[in-house]
Amino acid sequence: MSKDSRSILLKYWGYSAFRPQQEEIIDTVANGNDCLALLPTGGGKSICFQVPAMMLDGMCIVVTPLIALMKDQVQHLKRLGIPAAAIYSGMHFNELEIVYNQSVFGQLKFLYVSPERLVVERFIDAVKRMKISLIAVDESHCISQWGYDFRPPYLRIAEIRQYLPRVPILALTATATPRVVEDIQERLKFRTKKVLQTSYERKNLTYNVVYQPDKFGSLLRLVGLLKSGSGIVYVRNRKRTREMADYLSSRGISATYYHAGLDQKTRDIRQSSWMKGEQRIIVATNAFGMGIDKPDVRLVVHLDLPDSLEAYFQEAGRAGRDGNVSAAYMICNDNDVHQLKGNLESSYPEPAQIKAIYEGLGNYFQIPVGGGKDQSFNFDIATFSKQYNFPVIEVFNTLRLLEKEGLLMLSESFQSPSKLLFSANREDLYRFQVEQPAYDGFIKFLLRNYPGLFTDFVVINEEEVARKLNSDVERVGQMLLNLQKLGFLTYTSRKDKPQLIFLSERQATSGLYLSREHYADRKVAAARRVQSVIDFINNQDVCRSVQLLAYFGETNPRRCGKCDVCKRRNSLALTDVEYDHISSRLRALLSERPYPVFEVIKNIEGFSEEKSLAAIRWMIDNQILEKDEDERLSYVKQMGIGYIS
């Protein structure tokens, strides 16, 4: 088995050896067993399902929510000579049928599917006739309501197991707490529980929390220390991406910005410029980074607090992929915790407002009640919000909630080229050309320049067609639409805007059901994740890496010795064991009320007064403890302070 997997790895991907755990994961699923693989960002998750799929007889279904990433992987596999295709919401019916037929007749090795398509009757009917060897579930934390990116369509993945009882499932994620790990295996109905995990520890990556009212100045200092490589700066809103990029550029630092509101062409240009090193810094929202593998990222800075430690760990983990020393910083000030809690509240609009926005969307796209299922529309959130007088952020958060209810989906902006398929037979088309000479030359040009138009959708470029025919793009597009209306072809025009997709029929607003239980449970889970971020930045006496590893369930993680907490700890003449014991005793003692210093020292057993006092002085100096006018000790109840070194 191992020999086969290694020869496939070398043949198609050019690697002679696997990364840690990859080979065991591959052998597990290749032998027909379910497996949950926990690999850090950049840990080579795709290899773990692509290699065993190439070893097995049949096709691999890959479930992933990210359309842009799905399309990239399909294109990459095709370049390797491996037949692959994708199915996602918003595709034309005829295009879907071609992919279904290719899957049923064994012409594909990989079929990428967005989760909401799994429960479509046509897909289920096709699955029953497909020869499936493996089901890979990427971003599998999305199946858990306790995960940071819960997506309800994932809950129905296990339903297809009834049609494929012997097919193993490989679930993959880079971020899962112990509770989510259990949830994933239960929700996917693992026949036998099996978790394979590499440590989340990144020895070359240092995590730091910095308290600094002047965030601009702090960022400038950090970027100024960047002698080689590149950096990512994460901010919460789109407007700020441009402000920060302009600020850095005005200080002589090459920087660009990126967010989901930019058209796909602009995003591709900016991402490419940064990837090539033409721009050293990219300032972005969390829309940036998924699927990015740039080895020389030396610095990741969060100027705003992330919504969860899972999100932070994934974004910070984009630094140091090449194994060289890198750093991640959170720059905080007094307003950040208040702002983070405010963002949590605004993320859950009132049900009445959700219903009003849902009704507005139906009217905006002129969808009748009972209609609209599987229809896809170009969607400019700012234009819609302005027309109906809704705050943009409220619309965005409502869309996220409606997606979790399985009603609609807002896809990221992605480049989908124009495609063409002739659906009429050649005889009917020839008669039309004779009767309509105005179309004769146009049709001949298409058939001559785009082979395969009668068997599959073919990508076309309207600008190129117009140029070669000495025409204009508008006329070319209109002729294609006319031929489609006459039933001779199927034409899907280029899309480069975010797509709003109605996953089910439009409901009457009066009958729109929003689960109060789901709404409340999700808000509670989100509040816990927010509190974990607040606890992380406030905790000034536990190593940053230790805090993160403990959050993800790793036992006995070791202090990194390099983060902002450890650098201060390094000056203290106590061993880690001594400090941890004194610190835990202090927490137990001071958890309910302040205590005088002399009583505290008496209650710390097993250590000399000198060592206990040294630890207490250090904790006061670093604003972990404070002492009142009566010499009583208590823990500081405010956001902790860190320093740029």
C-alpha cells in the first residue's frame, strides 16, 4: 500500500516523501476505514484524499463549501492529467447534466460538490449509479454547531452513506476543538472512530499580543522590522483595508489591499502581485487567504480582534509555511473588547428584521412566492441595502443567518468564464444557417474555433470573437442569446460578481420559520468563542502557544520561550514548574476576593518566601496582579498589556 501511494505521489505531485501523518491517513482510508484528519493550515490536506483516490478503483466525491477553491483544485488536477469536475449552486442545468453523465459513466476521478447540492434529488439519483471509492469532506468543522463556521447543509452529508454503505469517509480540518472532533465523527456516522492528528504546534511561529493605543504606529514599526519576505495585515472592514494600505504606501512601504467587494479580476491581480513579491504587504479582510500557500510570509498582523481563536489560528498560521522564523501579532487597545462584543450582537439581527430583508430580496429579484429555487443572481449588497434603506452590515449578517437556515447562499465573488454548448442536432442547425445567412458566418466561426461544442460546454471569450469578426461584444452577446432563445445552444455569460443563490423556493414572509432554538444556541456558541479571544489577550502569564494548543485539546504543551508572555517570563529566576505552581495557587486563592500579601505568601506551600515574592512582584510589574492601598492582592480585571520587542 505504502509503495503504491509513494509512487503515485511522485508521479503526479513530484514529491518523494510524505509529510507527517499523511501516509497513515492515506493507508487508513485506502483500506476502507473512516478517518478524521486534523492537520494544521498548510499541512497538505488535499494530498490525503487525492492520493488514495488515485489508488482506488472508482471516483472520489470531495465536499467543500468554497467555490473558488473548488474550481482551482479542479483546474490543477486537469493540468496533471487527472479528470475532474465540480458541481455547485448557480450552474446551468445543461452543464450539470453533462457532469452527472460523466460521473455515472466513470469518466471522472474527482467530483467536487458544494454541500447544498448533496441533497438535490438529481444528485442522489446519480450517486446511486456512480462507482464511488471515497468521500472526502473538507472544512469538516462546518458540520458542528459548536464549530466557528457552522453550515447546516453539512449536516446532511451522512445521508448519502445509505447509498454507499461500504465507501469510507475522510473528514479534514485545520481547526477543531475536542468537542468539535467528537461532533464531526458522530454527524458523519463514522463506523469506527478514528482521529489522526499532527500537533498544532508551530515551533517557527511566535504569537504575540500587543497593547498599543497607536495601532498605526505599532504596525509601521513591525513592518519596518520586516527585512525579508512578505506580510499580511488583517482588519475587520473593507474601508479599512484601503486606509491601511494607503497609510503604509505613504510611508514608503509597498502595500495593496484585498476584500470580497472587489471584482474578481482586481482581486486576482492584487493577489498575484503579492504572491510574486511585487507588493510586500497585503491588507485584507478575512476573505483573503483560503487556499493561499506563500512560503515566505514572515509577518501576520491582526489590527482588529478576530471572532474566534479558530479563525485567528488559521489566519496567523499563514506565516512561516517554509519553516523559517516568523511572527504573528494581535495589536489591541481599550476599545477592542467592547467592539468585539458589539460585533457579536450585530451578527444576530432581530427576527423581524431578518424577515424584512428576506422579503426585500424576493422583491428585488422579482421572485414570486414558491419560485426561485436554485436560481442565481449577481448581487451588489451595497446597491440592495441603499434601495431598501437597510444597513449593509445588517444585510450581510442576515444573509449569513439565512444561509444557516438553508434558504439561500451568498457565494464569494469568483471568475466564471462564458460557456457555450450546441444543443440542436447538426441537421437542424444547418437548415437554420441556410435560412438565416446573417447567422451563417457567426455559427461557422464558432464551430471552427471552438471544437467540441456539440459534446460539452466550451469556454469562449466574447471579446476575442468580436475582434476576429470585426464586430462588437454587445452584438456577439446578443446573437448568442438569440440562438439560445431559438433552442440551438445553451449560453452562460461570464460572472465575476458575488452570486446570491436561492437554495429553496421563496417563502411567504408570514410563514418564514426561523428556529428560535438554533438562533439562541448559535449565539451562545459564538459568545463562547468571543470570550475565548478575550481570555487569550487578557492572559498575561501563560505562553501564547500553550494557550492555543490547550484550546485545541493538546495536553502538556511546552512553553515556546519566544512570545510576549515568555519573553517577560524569561527574566524571572524561576523554573516553569515553580512559576506554574505558584501561579495556579494564586488563582485559586484570589478567585473570590483580594488577600493581603502576607496571607498569600503563607498559603503558597512548598516554596521559599523569596521565590513567592519574586513571582508576585513580577506579576505586579507585568500588570497581571495589582495591589491596593491596604496591601491586598487581586487579579487585574482589564485587557492585559503587551509590548513590541
